[in-house]
Amino acid sequence: MCESNVFIERAGAVTRELVMEDVVRVAVEGERIRLTGILGETREVTGRIAEIDLIKHTITLEQGE
């Protein structure tokens, strides 16, 4: 399967925070990012994509102040 875990790095934070697991779709609309999980659940966050690692199945978002 091709699900990914999405993390967010907040400005000034030392660690990243898990936003959602088993994400199968990412839709970007400006600074709004809509995440859809394997069971159809959705979550919307504000930020930008910093990194997508297809080997580790992770997506890292950045969120400014």
C-alpha cells in the first residue's frame, strides 16, 4: 500500500508533530492542505509542503508563525 504519515514542523519548534496517519491523498489549495485518509476521513491544515519521502512514506509540512 502507499499510505503516508503526515507531520508538521511549526516555526520555532524543535520536534515535528504527527498530523495524520495512513494518508492516501493530499490536495493543495494555496496554503490550505486537505489530507484524506485510507478510510475517507479528512483533515485540513494550513502550511506548505516541505518534504515528501516516498521511501519512508512520510510527508512533512511547514507552518509559519
